[in-house]
Amino acid sequence: MSYNPERPMIVQGDHSLLLETHNTRFHAARDAISPFAELEKSQEHIHSYRLNPLSLWNAAAAGHTLEEAEAALLHYSKYTVPPNVLEEMRHTFNRYGQLILTKDDEATLRLSIVDPFIAAQVSRDEKLAVMIREQIDEDLFLIDTAQRGPLKHALIKLGFPVDDQAGFNDGAQFNFNLRSHTLSEDHAFELRSYQQEAVDSFVASGSHGVIVLACGAGKTLVGMAAMARIGMNTLIITPNTAAAHQWHAELCDKTDMDATQIGEYTGARKDIQPITIATYQMLTYRDQQNDEMPHMALITKHEWGLIIFDEVHVLPAPVFRAVSEIQARRRLGLTATLIREDGLERDVFSLIGPKRYDLPWRELEQSGHIAKAHCIEIRVPMAKDDHFAHATAEDRHKAYRIAAENRVKDHVAEALIEKHNGEGILVIGQYIKQLTRIAEHLGAPVITGRMSSKERERLYAAFRAGDLRLLVVSKVANYAIDLPDASVAIQISGAFGSRQEEAQRLGRILRPKGGPAYFYTLVSDHSDELKFASNRQRFLAEQGYDYMIEDWGD
């Protein structure tokens, strides 16, 4: 077995990759393996990655090659790469492209399978048999168009990704152009090079898939440019009403379409136009738990040429079921992270589409397109009574909440706000009682889901104008809220170790402002919060951020 001690990586037989963070070649190795491997742990001295089917299939769909993956392992591994890892990686990587779906006629699709062993397995599977109309050859199956989504979903569960080349139905034509100058301020406007690359990658792939870009990197502009290229009626689905209004404002400001051509389908209005903006909440609304979701027909019953899923990582499960029915529609997912805490990443891959473009956050930071961020975890002591209550809590959830609502955090947040006096500051948390308490302590407005959309947008506007420099916000501000002047985020509590939430909250402060951004996370020391904090850190480490840890009072 060869040994190269100067190299930074150990490849193990269980498909895990151990990367030494202090090695001089750490950054180069991390950049080489990140398109193919998923980060699992980000401890101080060693980062642990794993090669898994979805990470390899996304890499293949995004245009990376097996040769690149093999070269990364062979070039950076201290020891000989275990032969079983290389063999399994080749086997898994090459599965993408083995099953190809094409159009036969208006009612029929053809599933062609290159590998005869996979074809034999598909032909014998009882669950797949009900979706297959006819097997006309050993490697060729006829499928009803209605089974397009269910079949792809079932196949990926069996470990067989489908390369969907069946094409799409056209919606009504709707042409518009991006402006060369913004309407609001007459500023020169054009897509950045990476935004244009993202649009080109999406269109070249057949116009279905996911684009991954950091918050603040202009995902909305990428969506608008994709709409302009396709030139058809489009449905845009967003996480909340504030995000819907932000899309409306951007379309009016940066395109030549008229405001009357943009409809809103929310709790406040239900106006369907060539460009219609809806919310996930509206689509999944029902009067009773077991009732039908009447508004889901907006997806399934209208002839959209393109459907955009904003923040696709929060796409609710009922929407996945509706998307399964409309696979003949072009689909674009926009997100800052493909991480889902519910484990439904394969559903995004099979039903929205594979990842088509991904640009590391640190690369955007180095080019000045998003702000340089300092990420700091501050470990805060608990008062004696809280510490005792935490230690004797009857279950894990109660213990976590006691630690999360630690009152000492109020004073730490106050000190950090004083340190960054004059900057745009967001205090972000999970629990309404805690947020209300700290807002009263700080004399700041608090934004929660209970506040009307109109009042929320008034406060956001005041913050953008510089009239407000401090906002206390709940998780309603996690998604698609444009607060370009925010440069400091103080996270006082969060969901149980959610990497997805960490990405979104960091994104609130990444709009470039000419100076660095600061992302503080307050964690109760010697508590259950510490266990979940390490999971949240994984996203930051995956993106290449250094994560400093400080003890309050040091």
C-alpha cells in the first residue's frame, strides 16, 4: 500500500472520505471532492464526507465526469484508494444515463434501458409492472404519459435515476425582455456571468432541474432570465406572501412586462395572469385535515409553459404529489441548498429535476458578489435555575427548549448589538415567547407569523430605508426576504440542528455592502443545544466557511 503523508485525505472502504483541515492542500481537496461527495461531519481537525448515489448522480447530471471524481480521490488520498470504493463509484455514477425516457407519441413514452441486467430487474418488479403499458423488447418499454412522474419516482427509490428526455408541452406564448436599466432608479442592469451560465445550463439541459446559488447571489434574476428565454406563461411558487411581493417588484423593476400581466394567487388575492405568483401555503390550504386541497389545481389544471419552485428545498410533500402529475411542464427549482431535513432530496431529483448549476458560496464571496462572512458560535452559560431545569427535564425536546430560551442570551445579544452599533442587525429566533421578551428588552419591533403581511412589509421597508437598524424576527424571515442593508445576524435559537435553516439565516446578511458580515449563533453551554449546533455547522463547513467558537466572558 502506498503512503503519501503530505496529502490531506483518507479514503475508507465504507465510502467515507476524511479530510484534514490543517493540511496545506485542504482547500484544493475540498473543492475537488465537493461536487461528488456529501459533507457529514465538520469537526475541528477532520471533515468527513461520503460518496452516495444522489451526490454522484447530481454530479453526472451537472456535467461532471467519472474521470474527475476518480482523479480527485487518487490525487489527494494519503493511501491507496480501496478498490471497492472505485468500483462502486463507477457502478453508481454510470447508472445515470442507463435509463432514458423519450417521447413516442402524445399518449406514450419510451423507456430505454442500456444495461440488460437493469432492464431484467425492471421487467420483473411488481410495483413497476402496473406503470408499464407494454414491454416491446428486452430493453424497451412503453409508458402512458400519466405514469411519467410516478415511474421516475419509483425507479429512483430502487436506485435507478432516469434521464428524462421526453420533452415538454408548450404553454401559451408570453414574450418579454429584461431591461438594460432598472425602472425604479435607472441603474444599469445586466446578468452577471455566473447568472447567465446558470440560465444557459438550465435551458441546455431541456429546461427541468435545480439551480443552487447563495442567498444574495440573484436567484430571482436567474428565474426571470429563464422565463424570458422560454417565453411562455409561467407560474412562480414562493414560500410566503412577502416573497411573492418581492418577485412582483423585481419583475416590474427589471423587465418590460406590465404590472397588469402579473397575477397574485395568495390568501389576499386570486388573480391568474400570464405570469402568476402563488405561495406553497395557499396551494396546500384545506378546511379540514382530510379534505382535498382545492387550490392545487393551479398547478395541475392550467397550461403553464414553466413552473418555478422558489426555495425548492422547502417544497411541501403534497406539492410533490401534484408535480408528479405535471411532468410534461418545464420545471425550475431555485435554492441556496439542496439539503432537506425530511430526507426527500431524491424526490427533488426525480420530480423537479437534477441539479443543473451550483456555485460555491466562497467563490461568490471571493469575487465580491456576496459579502465576506465571519461565522461565530458563542457558548453562553445558563443561570443556575435554568441549568437545573435543563438537567432534570422529562424529555429531550423540553430540555432543548429550556437551553434555547436561556435568558442570559438576552444580555449577550444586547452586548453584540452595542458592538455593532449603527449597522443593520437582525436578531433571529425560533420561539415567539423568547422573541417577544428580547424585543421588549431591546426596544425593537418583532416580526412573527401572527403579524399581517402589510405590517411586516412596512417594517422591512423601514429597515431597507435605514429608518430602522434593528429587527427581531422569527422563522418567517428565513426565506426570500430582501434586506440588503443587514450585515449582522444574531441567532438566539433555531430548529433542531437544521442545516437548511442555517443556510437561509446566513443568507439574510450576504448581500454585498462593501464590508464584512457577521453571523453569531448563541448556544447554551453544557446543554442539548451543543449536540444540534454541530449539525447546523455542517452547511457552513461544506461551503468553506471557518466557524469560530468562543465562550462568553473569555
